[in-house]
Amino acid sequence: MSERAGEETLTEPAGSTIRRRFWDALDERLGLKGLQYPIPEHANKLAYSLGGLTLIAFVLMVTTGIYLTQYYNPDPTVAHESVRRIITSVSFGKFVRGFHYWGAMAMIVLIGLHLLRVFVSGSFKRPREANWIFGVILAGITATLFFTGTVLKWDQESLEALEHNIEIGKLLGRFGFWFSPSFGGISFLTRLYVVHIAVLPFLFTLVIAVHLLLVKRHGMAPSPFRRGPEPEPTRPFTKHLAELGALALMLIGILTILAVLAPPPHGPAPIEGIEITKPPWPMLWVYPIEDWVGVAGILWATLAIFLALFLVPFVDRTPERSPRKRLPMMIAAGVVVATIITLIIYAAVQPVASHIGMG
Amino acid sequence: MTRRHHPLGRRVALAVMVAVGSLAGLASPAMAHEGEESVPAITDVQEAIAILAEHPGSFPVAEVAEHAMDKVGDALESNDTRGVLLDLVQQAKDALDGGRNDDALTLLERSIGACPGAPVIEPENAPRTPPPLSSPCPSVAHLQALDRTPVGGAEEPVLLAVSAVLILAGLALARKSR
């Protein structure tokens, strides 16, 4: 056996030997082979790659964001103008902004689907409850990144979003001090810019590190759809990374097409005292609620959704992972998702309404 | 003003919007007709501004003007005209009649206390009542909205080719690693 192995090595092409030596040298120093730990085969399905794709989308956002920060000016008197300059004068500015916009949309959709997949497959169950909590925190950070990004373009939609933010800050009483335009001595827009480009990406990186460490610590959750007593075949994690890389290429390709053919619009320069826009679709579900109960509805609806998400592992505590055997939870989640989709569609066809300063 | 050709898709989108609006109206006939005068004028004006300001170029100018004109007409007939300078709304109506949508937009914004052209520093101090006419806003400096128009130029085909290569490479790699 060892002789045959030796023969194979002798007959190996020179290029292959050099490549192996290179990887061996790299592994000796970086421990790359440690990434070849086995993971269950089902982890290579698309549904189980949504979390990885969300992380890739985040990296793309950071990359394109760095480009945009070279040209964006967070001073409220010139912010709108600087975005216009990015769109009309900066080399590849319109494309990069479009990529950033569609990447943000993709990140919202991907993290939402990832959360849904983890919920349906019961992957949050013991001992992975803490990782579910960190996942919900990541979803919250992503939503906040989306909101602050919406404000930065400083058009009419942005101003109205910020006005809502200030109103919600007032509802928080003394805890809402940070949302007061009078806090800090520099404009609120500039402070939100710092949050968008530094604070939130830092927090996201920190939490995702813990999230990934816990995935490694507990391993991939078993699939609830697998039948039969035989153990599930495994594959090295490096294979999963390679498949993720392939999906990343496709994601970049799709985002490029969208950025080229359907770049985001940019509204008129903001004008104070009017309320004529609706929020972008990921935030549109709160619009009818705001119609019915006022600005406070945004705060309470958002808190309710995140509280419900945090409570999931403490409510659905049985070891059963199959969705068929967790029907009440599935129905409850289905009702919530259907309600959100219905609210988005309802808001989309409703006329614009004023919510701030209208008594 | 140069006449623009608008793709069929935009006309269809406008038709769908009107159809959905009509259906919404049919669903609540009381709101659709009897209650029009009870809708506050400020709401009608804001909707007219939204129609004019948010998507110029998306639809034919005449259709946008017609849609906005309906709202302006409702504002002028409203029983609740608090917070609205009707004289400016009437001037906006005349501007729409004359095909001057940009002027109409400015007049409508001013009619409800907004000050087009003034830079926004901190939104908390936004005016909520119409300013006296003796203190006019700065000359109109605000920009129109930019719609979704493709990137264009030489970079468009290059980027599309790159995206096609990336997608094909991704598909090939995914197939190979299975």
C-alpha cells in the first residue's frame, strides 16, 4: 500500500507537487487543514447556506461602502448634493451605489430567510438557544444598518424617516436622548453616518464572530427531514466553503445586473414640513400600523416582533425538530409572516398619509 | 419642453396604479365620493406633491399633471382647509393647467408651509404652519428626483458581461463541487 502511494507520488505532475508543497507550507503556518472538519451533508444545501450568503453580502456592503465614503459628505447642507455627484459624476459611482443598494436588499432578504429556515428546521433548539439570540441581534443590526442607510441619501424619504426616528426618540423619554437633534453638538445626520459606517459594522462583526464560534462549538443542527437510522454522510467544511464561494459569485453577478439595469432612484432634495413619501418596502409593513395608532405604532410593532423572536427558544422547548410535529408554532409563524406581507401590500396601494405634526 | 417617449411598461404601471386606486375606491364608496370634501385639504395637497415630486419622468408629464390636478381640485373643494394657503393652491392649479409642473410643485410645497430651496439642517425645527408671504423662500434650488435609469455608457455592456461570467463561473463551480 505504501509502495503504491509512493509510486503515485513519483508519477504526480510537477505542477501538482509544487501546489501541494505550497499548501503544506501554508497549512504548517496557518493550520488550514483544521477547516476540513466534517459537517453533515445537508449543510451544503442552499437553505443551509443562507447565513453564509448573508455574511458575504455584509462583506460586499463594507467593500462598496468604503468606496462610497470617499465621495459622500454627511453635512446635511450638502449631503444630497454629494449623493447626486456620486450618481452623475463619480467614476462607477452610479454602479457602486446601485450595488450597495441591491446588496442591502439582498442582505435583508437573506437574513430573513435564514431566520425562517432556522425556525422551521428547529435548529435553535437546545443547546443552540444562545446562538438563536445572537442571530436575532444580527437581524436587528442589519435592519438598523438598512434604516440608517436610507437616511444617509438625504432625499425627501430620508428626511421623513429621520423625523420619524426623532419622534420615536421622544417616546422613549430620557432613554431617547441620543435621538434628539440637540444632542452631541453636531448634526443628527452626521452622527447617524458614524453609526452606519463604524458602530454598526463593528457590532455586526463582533456578534457574527460569536455566532460562528457557537456554530463551530455545537456543530450543524441535525436535519429534521432526514429519515432512517443510519448516520448521515459527512463532507469536509472546506467543501461547504467552496460551494459558498460559488454561490457568492452568482450573488455578485445578480447584484451587478440589478445595479446596472435598475439603479436605485434618488428623491428630490429634502423639504421640511411635508410628508409625502412611504418607507422602502422592508419597512413598509409598519406604515398601516402608523396610520391606525400613530408614530408609537412603529416602536411597539418593532419591539413586539423582536420580543417574539427572542422568546422563540423559550416557548418552543420540546426536543422535536420536525415542523409537522410543531404545528402550533408553524401556524403562529405563518400568521406573522402572512400579516407582514399583507401589511406591505396594503401599504403599497394606499395613498401617502401624514403622521407627524398633524395633531 | 421636449416630448419624451415612454415605454409601454410605465404606461401599464400607471394603469395598474389607477386600477388599484379605483378598486380601493369601489371598496369604500363612502370614502370615494361622499367624503371627498371631508378629506383635509392639506392631505390632498401632500398627495399632489408626492405625485409631482417623487417620480418625474416615470410617467408622461400630462398624465402626472392630470393626476395631480385631481388632488389639487379636491383640496380646493375641501371643507377643512386648515394649514393651507388656498391662494397658492389656486396658483398651482393654474400652473398645472399651463403645463408648468415644476412651478406647481413649488407653489404646492409653499402652500402648506414648506420652504423649497432652504437647506435642511435639523428636522426637529420644521415649520408646520404656512409662512407669511412676506418672507419668500430662497429661489428654487431643490433638485428633481432621479429615477431608475440604467447605468448606460461604455461601462454598461462591460459590467453586464462581467456579471454573466460570474454567474456562469458560480454555476460551474457549484456543479463541480457536488
